[in-house]
Amino acid sequence: MNLSRPKINALLALALFTFAFLAAEFRFDVNVGLLAGAERVVLAQGFILGASVLGFIGYAPLLGLAQRKGRPRAVVSAAVPIAILGLTQIQSPTSPLALEILGCLAFLGLGLLGGAAHHAFATTFQDDPKLATGAGAAYAAGILMQFAINLLNCGGIAELIVLGTATIVISALSVVPQKAAESSSPVINPLVEPSHALAKQACWSIALVMILACLFSTLDNVVTFSNAHGTIAVQTWPRLFLAASGLAAGLIFDLAERRYMGLVMFGVTVLSTISILAVEAGANPNLGLIVFYLSSGFFVTFFTATFTQLAPRMHAPAFWAGMGRAANNVCAFTTSGVSLALVTSGNVALIMIGALVLLVAACAAFVAAGLFRLPQTEQEREHQQLAEEALAAPSIEEQRQVFITDHALTPREVDVLVAVTQDERPLKQVAEELGISMRMVQRHLSSIYQKTGTQTRAGLTKAFPSA
């Protein structure tokens, strides 16, 4: 990977966002459980995820407003104190209500910073053959940072300082080149408005991410509640699988210019569905746990790479760059309760049917988003371009006609021109074939030399398009 300074900054911003978001979410869930009880955690988590979606979606219009006022950095600058204010309450909660309200404020700010980080990544990695690898590496780095914080058991003021610093650094690193920033306004420009096919692909990609989020959420809940004490899913060590799978996903997705990214992700989706069915049928829950963490890394890298490579081709890149994370969070807070109720009901048949329905829906979305169509490789595109150029090039006859017209040759001069450039036969033979005198052939040839700016028969032959 050719890492320039802007690319390094974009990678660090995305990694720090992943770390800050996950670490804050983990601490929020822990404190809500302590203050309001475990049954409140799912609902409260839905609130903060919804707030983060507002931040992701709101980043583009706020950026457009800030640009019109000549202050393009105003959005990320304002997001930092908003996030830190909420993070202060998350680390040292005073009451359940204050924790939830200011927790939403924190994730609104984190959503804005996430939109900026994804926008910077999409812009700097535009057309980069290692885009997915970069997305996977940033995700893996964020997971490892969170793992380290959990391992050190940092909390309170220490974790607040770390997270606050992370938000400031994200703001500083999420720098979008001026030209790209100016084109990121959500106002539609008719000259660059995406085609119907591109818009359709983007919408179906959103639907696909939401379906996959439901599937992985179901797998997570199945694994958690298959254990009698509910302790499997909260262990620390499996999160290392997330980092490993995120990085592996990026490397695999980038093979052959991301030619097989959709097919690989579909294979992971099938594997996850099989894991749900297997665990419900009595298989070891640890199998489902490992598959969940491995597939989740692939999933996050997939939706990040999908939308960051799509965004620069849309009329509002700032809006679309973080849409993968936004769609995932929308699904997480709108369907997690349904998924949880389904799993806790203990109805094995219903859970299996639900998993299969999600798989079928995912398959349809993969097809509709065009992710089963293998894109052309660079070599194939070059061959196609050469073929198109060959078809578009004028024929020899067309080139000859242009030559004749440009030099205002008479019909008899054309006859002489064709005859003398056909081969090296003597002018006497040319005269006999044309039925004119040798003197007339020479006169016409002199006129042709003058009109075409040539001096010899060889020069004329070279200038006149040959068959």
C-alpha cells in the first residue's frame, strides 16, 4: 500500500473513531446496567445508536452549510466538545436519566466525527486498489485499542482523557482536500448527479447492510443465550478475532481489484446462517461465537469498503461515505429488541425459519446491488477500451476521403494519386492505364505535389493513407 501523509491521517482517524465509538458504547452499557438494570441496556443502547445515526446523516448538510459560510472545519470542531461533554457523563454517571440523555449527546458528536472520518477516508483512498485493506486495517487497529483499554481496566477519568484525546485527534486528522470538500455539498449538481443504476446500487447496498446486521445480531443473541449463564459473548478474548478477521477481510476483498468482494461476503453470510442453525440444533455455542466474531470483522470491512468506494461517484460524497455504519446502527437499534425477544422465546423452529428468511433476503439484496456481477479487471478494461477506440477510428477509405477533401484534389488528380501510390510502376504504365498522355500524368502529379506539400513520389505515398 502506497501510504502518503493524507492516507495515513485518514487511516488513523478511522481507527480512532472505531476505538472511541466501541469503547464509549461498552462503558455506557456497563453503567446503564449498574444504574438501571440489565433489562434497560438494550433499550438505552438503541437510543445512543440512533443518536449516532443522526450524526452520520447530519454531517453532510452541516458540512455544506459550514462551507457556504467559509468555515469547512466548523462541523468537526463543534463535534469535539459535544462528544466530550457526553463522554464525561458516561464515565461518571450521576443518574440513569442524565446518563441516557448525555449519552445520546456523546454519540451524536461521535456520529459527526465518524461521518468526517469516513469522508476523509473515501476521498484519500479514492480509486486506491488497497481501499478494503485500509478499511480492514483501521478497524483492526480500533479493536486492538479497545482491547488494550479493557485489558488495563481503565475507567473513570483515565478513560475519559483517552477518549477525549481520541476525539480531538479525529477532528484534526479528518481533513478533506479543498476541491473534494467543495464537491461534497448535498446540493445536487445536475452535471455530476449519479445515474439511475448507481443510485439503485446505493439503495440496495443500504438494504443489504441492514439485512446482514439483523442476521449477525441474531447470531450474537443466539450464542449469548445458548449459554446457561449468558457469559460467552462478554468475554474479552474473542474480540481479537474481530481484529484478525477485519484485517483478513480487507486483504481478501482487495484480491483482483475487489472483483470477488460480494461473493466472499455472501459466503460469510451463508456460514453465519449455518452457525445459527447448528447452535439451535445443539452444537457447541463456542462454534457460533467464533463464527460470529470472525464474520463480524468481514461485515464491518465490507460495508465500510462498499460505501467509501461508492461515495466519490455520488453527488454528495460526505453523505454516502459513512452510510454503511449508519445503516448498521439503524438496524442495530430498530431490530435488536425483536431479535432479542425471538431468541429468548426459546422457539427453535421460529429462530431457524427467521435465519433462513434473512439469508434469502440477503441473497436478493446481493443480486439487486449488483454484487454478484464480476467487475472487469484493469487488463480487461484496457482491452475493451482499445477495441472501442478501434471501432471508433475512421476507416482507410474515410481517411483517404478526408485527405482528398482537405487538399482540394480534382477527380483526375485523385485517379493519378491512387495509381502512383499503389506501387512503384513507371509513370508511362500509369498513363497507359488511365488513357492519358505521359505529359498529362506529370502535370497532374506536379499539381498534387504542390497541393499536398510533398516533393517526391515516395513522400506522397507516405502522406496518403494506405490500405
